[in-house]
Amino acid sequence: MFEFLLKRLASVVPTLILVSVLIFGLQQLLPGDPAMVLAGEEQDPTVVAYLRVKLHLDKPLPVRYGYWVAGVLKGDLGESIRSQEPVLTLVLQKLPVTVELALLAFAIALLIGIPAGVVSAVGRGTAWDALANGFSLWGISTPNFWLGILLIMLFSVQLGWLPASGYVSPFVDLRANLAAMIMPAFVLGNGIAGVLMRHTRSAMLQVMSADYVRTARAKGLSERVVVLKHALRNALTPIITLGALELGTLLSGAVLTEQVFTIPGFGKLVVDSVFNRDYAVVQGVVLVTASAYITLNLLADLAYFAVNPKLRS
Amino acid sequence: MKKKLLISLLLLAGLAQVHAQTLRVGLAEDPDALDPTRARSFVGRIVFSALCDKLFDIDEKLNIVPQLAQSYAWSADSKALTIKVRPGVTFHDGEKLDAAAVKFNIERHKTLPGSNRRGELAPVTSVDVVDAMTVRLNLKEPFAPLLATLTDRAGMMVSPKAAQAEGEKFASNPVCSGPFKFVERVAQDRIVLERYDGYWNKQNVHFDKVTYTPIPDATVRLANLKSGQLDFIERVASSDIEKLIAEKKLKVARITEIGYQGITINIGKSERAQQNPLGRDPRVREAFELSLDRQGLAQVVMDNEATVGNQWVAPSNAFYAKNVPVPKRDIAKAKALLKAAGVPHPSFTLLTSTSSDAQRIALVVQAMTREAGFDVKIQAAEFATSLNMADKGDFDAYVLAWSGRPDPDGNLFSFHGCKQPLNYAGYCSAETDKLLDQSRALLDPAARKKVFEQIAAQVLKERPVVYLYHRNWLWAYSPKLSGVRDIPDGLLRVTGLKMAP
Amino acid sequence: MNAIAMPTSPKQAAKREAGPWRRALRKLTRRRSALFGAAVVLGFVVLAIFAGWIAPLDPIATSWGDIRKAPSAAHWFGTDELGRDVLSRVIWGTQASLLAGMVSVSIALMLGVPIGLAAGFLGGAVDLVISRITDAFLACPFLILAIAMAAFLGPSLTNAMIAIGVSATPIFVRLTRAQVINVKVEDYVEAARAVGNPPWRIALRHVLPNVTAPLIVQATLSVAAAVIAEASLSFLGLGQQPPAPSWGSMLNTAKNYIDNAPWMAIWPGLSIFLLVLAFNLLGDGLRDALDPRQR
């Protein structure tokens, strides 16, 4: 177990390096001169030249990468050329927003997906199964930006119940925060709910045919107790560990959801920065995201191992 | 007795309510750095109009009115502008605005590395402090657009003390002299400004706070206004205007811009110009212009929220050259011209950015010109890429708009002067350059107008840019908001705005 | 995941493989949802191929007088912001979406499977490098990668397909590699190697047939994801460029008119949903049919 952990940790650093090289390389290949993009309407040649020097664009690629790595090791992820704010500040400002969105989405997904999965497993072959299955399919088949637009149309424009965009920190006004986040969290969580439902279903099916469940039934316990207390509890761990791996999907989905609902989170920051050729920001965000993803993967793997002694060999 | 107390308490509360007012503005983009010297975006100017006062301002008719300047006078030879600074003005940090501060600011605009105002103030050679409240700007040659330049960011005054203290970081905590001072900014989320009690014109300021929220999606921006989360939004989608006016629940402003929407044609920027009949032959370009139905374009692309035009200023502008009126669509003549040029079916690529307006224009132009025999291929490129291509001359024609400047020179010089930065067409004519210099040196509007007419005759003959129309600035705001001034630069002025309870 | 019985010789393996496939097919056809999925996919394919005959009007024909008209007898799905018929555009748009889905996944398969085979088979340093690179790719959010690549290549349907295909490759690399590692240790493979078969022949005749089943399932599901990815890229302006119709770019334009002309958004969105749903149903059915451990 310890050995496994060490081995995994050892692979994290080279992976991160590769990620940074990949994104760095990709960005530098993007056509278009960032100095020109940032020089604004007037395109004053002096300003363009000044920006080019500031962005080290006059230096060769490996040198630029070197500058960036040196900065990262010092804790300086660079500066957003557009707003002159340090990337680290931007990351720290926006990460909590996307994390909140992702957590809310995951919570919604759990609230919808697990019961649906249980219903589907218990009512296997019946209409309930079909219904739950259909629901899960709807979740993974609907493009989330389309759903978002439709929800805005309904709840913000027509009914006026919820705000169409914006974000208020939960520490400032919890109610406004939830009102603004509920639609995007639902849109985002919808897709994951479908996947979670499937994981739950298969985990429950496996568990329900286990010996201890049969014993519980033989003991005369009600079906509901059997399902909820015994089966579900044991099925939960693999469900959650597998679900945590969906974080990657959540982050991808957050990109578009944040665009549609104008939520000032990571996803929106990255997309805008790619279009603005704000290299440092994209670099920093992808690095942080990749680190988070790798860490979570590691934790999920550990949890999975911890839970399932059979896999430890 | 209790009743009286209650009533007076309620009145007090009511008064307090009236005073604790926040104006919530929705912007179409997130501004860039909030430093007038370095600022490069249009949307940043909206925030500046509440944050930073400038020497002069413009009114609804594009007249120059004093703001931080009290009065001005040109010297006899027009090579020096003497400005008397308004007394009693302080910056947000308490420092006084005086002639020394103005000198500091002009020099900062000219010398700060990365300053975007350098080109605008290039004609100013030096600044003299005549006395404590009088400053003189010296010019190499008379420069008529100077006053107009000082109504924008080049005329904005920041606190010298703060600028020197903050240095590079000035943009994260700008200290200016406008009605509101900077409180905080969260990138892509909000900019918060707070009432400055030392403002010289504070009796006309009726808000305690102003917040600017960038919401790029026009539909979402409007939804926010409708649901009451915002009080004012800029750049409403033209397709939403009709319904808004009919519904009568929100107020709408439609102001003709000082900029334009046009198509820039590569006539000399690169080799490519010679390889394409459109770039090579002015007759083909004339045929192209004649095959366009500008009114139709305005209708389809902007839902008629635009005024057709064929010059860098709108037909309603005082400096519009009446000797070159907007041509009517004439397919027959277009075909004849193409025949005479020997290319009955010219083909070229129209470059656009991926913005929906630009793409719609391209599609409509493609359809309209097909009738005359043109085969237009559309190439969409992301903004950054398309800028690069334009700069290199890697295009045949490019759909490009310009936000506009109060003085026609701002819409003209950088575009049609030889080798100027925004001259993507690659137009170069010694004759035109001479006329451009002349137009800048004459202070008398009537004399300038004559020169502009000559420039129009020269330039429009070659058609480096086919001007299509002048869009309307479309604003929507709460019916409780009054005092909104329809100034053609598209910037909301917060002074004078009142919100009914 | 080997649902197939262990043969003792290559020839016998080939013979016995016919059995399981036929069994799988029978299982598939018994599931109604999978059949529905297959039927819908087929329907869209027909629409794509015969768009020219089926679509009532020219999808790029603009009409200034008919801008943003609600659905009517003349235009069943209404018209868009340039007066074009939405129904015709939706029908023609099927081509873009299906192409995007299938071509992207084909690219991913063509790149991913050989790389995965190499990694699994050759092991050692090759495996290490490939695995690290795959991990790196998978650690970047898929859409960010796709956006950056599409921005780099330039906005067009072809480039979007390449971007999505490359972004989806790592999954297939991983899948193939895992299968190879599983199968590598089987007796018959050891035997084949002992006899002196070159690795490529072993890969082709023994490993590949075992990998096919999960690959088919993953491919079907990836097509669904690719269709959504293309719509997402077009939504951001990086996919199919106007005037050519694509459901994603239609949604991109439609979002500006959601108040005035909601039909512009409803029909393309619904189409994406149906197509993706169909592929998911089909994929589910295939997964169940090919893996007896489920159910």
C-alpha cells in the first residue's frame, strides 16, 4: 500500500511537467500575436513593441518556458497581461467559485442519481427501472449549454424567479448565492447524475445478491431496511469513489456552464484567456486544474484500495 | 406623540434610503487595466466616466465643454493652448489639482512605458506651468483635434502622488478626481466605486455607490435588467429593441455612434492586393460598393438600429462631406463596371471575426453582391488571429468596425495616412497625406470642412474602406432612472443621474 | 473482461469467435431500447445522406422578408435571423454532427489503438513514456484542450473534428493498453510467442479480437460525447462556420434571440439530444450484449 502510494506520487511530478509543457507549447502555437490583441483599438506600434518585450515574445520558446517555470517555483504564476492582476490572485479569487459550483453540482447529482440508481436496481425490469434509466440517459445526452439557455428562458425571463447570471459570495449573502447557483449547478449536475445513477445501479445489483443481504432478508427484515441499511451503505463507497473521478467531466462542463450563466469562475477565465491570448492565465489555471485532478485521482485510488481489501494484492 | 415620532423616524429612514443608493450598471465586457494612460478598451471608458474627470468633456452635439479645465485659449499662432484649471478640485486622496498636476499627467501620458496615449499627444512638445492654476501646452504645429483628444483618456488627470507611489500597480488602485472613487475590483465579476465627498460638482451626484458588472452575453444582460438586478445596461442586442419599446416597461436610448461599421479592402498592404481583382482595380471596388444595399444591411444585421453612411462620419455630422453622398444600389452599373474591368465574376475572401454581427454582415454581403456577379468566400477567424492577418495584409477584404472619436481626425488619420497603424488597407497617397496634415492645422471648422470634402473626394474614389453604416448605441434602463444623457460616444455619465424611490 | 471462451489454437479461436458475436447480436436485438437507438441513428444517417432530397428548402437561402418568423405551414420549424428555413438547416446540419461524431472517434481510434497496443505490448520504457503522456492529456480538462487546439488550427468543422479526435485519443490508448496487459499473460499468447510469432501477428490475431468488444462500446459512447463536443465548440464559435449549418453553431446564434425566436434554439438542441441519446442507448445495448457480467 505504501509502496503503491510512493509509486503514484513519483508519477505526479513528471505528469505535471508534461501537462505544463503541453499547454505551453499549444498556446505558443496559437496564431495571432498576443501583443497585438492586448494593444487595444489604437494599435500603437510603440505599445505593441513594449508589450512584446514584456511578454518575452522576443525570446525563443524554451527560454520563455524557463521564465515561467522559474516563476512557478517561486510561487509566482505570472500576471494577466489584460488586467495586470497576478495570476495567483485570479486563481484564488475564482477557484472557490468553480469549486462551489462543482460541489453543488455533485451534491445535486448525488441527490438525484443515487435514489434513481437504487430505484432502478430494486425495481429491476419494471417501469421504475425504465424511468430511472431514461432519466439518466436524458442527463448524459443533453448538451448542458442548451439546457442552461432553456432554463434561463423559463426561470429568469418568463417567470422571473431566479437571476440569469452573476455571483454573490455565500459569505456575503447566502440566499442570493444559492439563487444564482442553483440553475448552473443543476445543469452541471444533470450529466453526472446520469453517470452516478448507473454506478449506483450496478453497485447495488452486485451487493444485493451478496450473502449478507440474503441473510438479512431471511431474518425477516423489511425490504426497505434491507435495501437502505445494508445494501446501500455498502454500495456507497464504490459509488462515491467512482463518482469522484467524474471531476474531470465536471470541470469540462463548468467551462460552458459558466459562459452561459456568466459565473466568474475558472472555466470562464480559461476560455476568455485563450481567446485573449492571455498565456500566463491559461498556464496557471490548467496547472492548478491538472494538479487538483491528479490529486483527486490519487485520493480516489487510495480510497478504493482502502475499501476493497481484495485489490490490495 | 408616538405617532409623530414614528412618522419622523419613517421620514428619516426614507431619507436614509434615498441617500444609500447604488447604481448597478451592466457592461458588455470586462474592462482592462484601469489606468487612463495604459487603458486600451472602450468599455473601460465607461468606468472612467465615473472614476476619472478629464480636462474637457463633450455634450450631446459633440461640442467641447470644460470639466476640470475652467477655460481655455489658443495662442495667436495656434501653437499653444493655455488652460485655466478649475479651482477647488481635489483628487480622491485629497491632493489638489493644480497646473503642476496637469503637467505631470500630460507628461505621464507621453512618457510612461506602454502608454497608449503617446500617439494621441504626439503633437504636444512640452507643457509649461504658467502659474499655480494655469498650464500651457506647446505644439510643434497647430493641431485642431487637441481639444477633442483632451475629452478622452488623454485628458484624464490622476493624482501625481498616488501615481508615483503605486508605480506599475497604479491600475489596481486608481486615484483620480471623478465623482466616484475606487473601492474594489474582482476581475470579470465587478468593479465597485464609492461616492467621493470632495467632488467639485457633488451637488449633481445622487448616488452613493456605483457597481459595474461585466456580462458578455446580451441576452443574459437584458434578463438581469428585466429581473431588477441591474439598473442600466449598455449594448442591448438590436433584435431586442423593438419588443422593449413596445412593452414600455423599460426606458430605451438609441444614439447614433461617432464610429462606423465598414469593410476594409486590401489595396496595397501586401502583395495579395495585386493578386486579386478587388484589390487591383478600383472599378471592381466601385462595383462592389454599388451592389450593396446599405439600408437592407442595416435592416437585416442591426434591425434598422443604424444609420447608413458612406464616410468615416455619419451624414448628420457637421463634417460630413456633402459632395460625396451615399450611393444608391445599382446592380446594372455594377455589372457594367465589372464588364469594363474584364472580370464579370470576381472572387475574393471576406475575412471576419467570429462575432455574430460581423458574421451576419459577411453573409448578407455575400448574398447581395452575388447578384452583380461577385463570388464572396467567407473566412472566419478568431479575433486575435484576424488582427494578425490584417496587420500582415493576409486578407482580401475584412469586416471591421471602429468605435469612433469626437473629432473626425480620430476616424481618419490613423486609417488613411500612409503607413499609419490602423491603415490595414495599405492606402497611401501623398496628396491625401498633405490634406490630412492641413485638416489638422486649421482651427476654423468651416475651413476644415472644406479640406475634409477634398479628402472625401480623394479617398472615397479609391475605396480603401467601404463604409456601411453607423450603429446606434442601444441602452436600456430602469424607468425610475432619470437624467440619462444621450451622448454619441456611448458612455454613460453618472453625474446628473437620479433614481426615483 | 473476456466474455469469450478460451480457445487452444488460433484456428479454433477464429471458429469459436463467430459464436459469441452471433450470441451478442441476438442479445442486442432483444433489447428494445438498443433497437430504438439503432433505428434513430439510422434515421439520422439517412437524413444526412439524403439531405438534398429530404430538406424542403435551400438551407443557406436567405430571405430578408422572412426574418425570425415563427413556425408555420411554409416553415415548419420557423426561420432564423437571416430568413433561412430552420427545418432545412436542421436536416442538413445532421451531416456536420454525424461527421463530427464519427470522424473524431475514427481519429481517436486510429491514433489510440496502435499507441495503446504498443504501450501494452512493448512495456518498459515505451509504456512508461506513453502512460505519462496519456495521463498528462487526461489531466487537462477535455474541453480546454479541444478549445486550445481548435483555436490553434482555426475555426472550421475539420479542425474541430481533429481537435476532438486528438483530445479523445487518450481514452482509447488507456483502454487498449489495459486489454493488452490482461491478455498478454494468457496461455495461448505465451504459446504463440514461444512458437516464434512476431509481436505484430500476436497483436493482430490474438489481442485485437479481445479488445474489439470494449472498444466498440467505448467508441459508440465517444461518438455521443464527440457530437456534444462539436456542438460545444461551435457554440463558442470554433466549429462549423456559417453559412454551412451545424446544430452547435445554430445554437450559438440562437442564444441571442431566445426571447424573440425560441424556435431557433429548440430544434437544433432537440436534435443534438436525440442523436446523442440514440448513440448512448446503442452503446448501452452493445455493452450489455457483449459483456455477460452485466445483468
